[in-house]
Amino acid sequence: MALHIHEACILLLVIPGLVTSAAISHEDYPADEGDQTSSNDNLIFDDYRGKGCVDDSGFVYKLGERFFPGHSNCPCVCALDGPVCDQPECPKIHPKCTKVEHNGCCPECKEVKNFCEYHGKNYKILEEFKPSPCEWCRCEPSNEVHCVVADCAVPECVNPVYEPEQCCPVCKNGPNCFAGTTIIPAGIEVKVDECNICHCHNGDWWKPAHCSKRECQGKHIV
């Protein structure tokens, strides 16, 4: 009985040694950070210099091929020294453009405001309006306001009146002219004093009245 116990103890002492040697096998443990770094240093990357060109997404183009390096770049040709890109003359952006996109070789206007601004107010395209009694304006498709100012004729009187919401003055009492400081109607002769009879020039209402002297009626002194 004692012999069997002694053999079992020897067997138990041998088995832990076998387990320990298998557990510390180098292949079962991942390499530490230093070992990983040294292994990555041995990687070799392709060098396309003088052989081709690479765009932003990593796609390789052959020498002489035309390609776009990036989404917003101008077209390029792959050359020995690298991409040779076009530099086109881009169209000017409208000064009233409210939305510009830079997704292509040239910036592009995507939205232009559809109204005009005039004296602090907004007007729709093709809308007509009168900012003052003498102005007629329209909002053009170019977002610019074009106005026409009325040209008033010379009034036919010396006392014209400006009515509300009217551009040009009106002669409410008809044509007339001045005889000195007296206003006389046109078309009739007016005796302005004991010796002078006056009338207005035909068509020239701004000129002083034409007067002629008549024989004055003297007063007898008593």
C-alpha cells in the first residue's frame, strides 16, 4: 500500500512541470508593443513617383492619364513630376448671388435673390412701382431697379399749384402772366392803371405782360 502512494506522488510532481513548459511557449503570447512596432517598420509601401499619380481616394493613374485629384479640384494630367492641373478662367459670380457652391473646378452660383432692393424696400421681379409722384420704376430680372423720371413742361401760369400725388404742377386758374406785380389772365386785355393796358404773350407765359399806354384821363382840380 505504501508503494502505490509513493508512485502517485512522483507522477504528480512530473505533470506540473510539463504544464508549465507548455504554458510559457512563446507562440501562445501576443507580441508586446515594442515587438509590434519593429515588425511594422519592415512593411514596404509602393512608390509611384515617376510611374503614376494618386488621387485623394488612393486611386492610381498612369502617366498621361487625365483625372481629378479631388472632388473640388480642376482636371489634371499625370506627368513624371506629378499632376499638371488646368487653371481655367472661371466665370464671375453674380454680385447678388446668395448661395455659392465650391464642389467643382470653378465656384458656381446656385441661388440669386429674386427681388430688388430700392430705398430700403423689396420689390418682386417685374414689379412696377412709383417711389415718388414723378418716378416710375420696375424691378428687372437682373435684380436691378430701372426708373424713369417725368419731365414736366413749363407751366402756362405764374402761380402753378402742386397737387398731392401729382408730379407736375397745374394751373388751377388757367394761363396767366405778370404785369408788374399784378397777375392777369391770358387772352384778354387788362387795364392795370389809368394809362396802361396789358396782355400776356401767346405761349410765353413766363415773360412779363406786354403793355401799351393809352391817353390818360386827367383829374380836374377844383
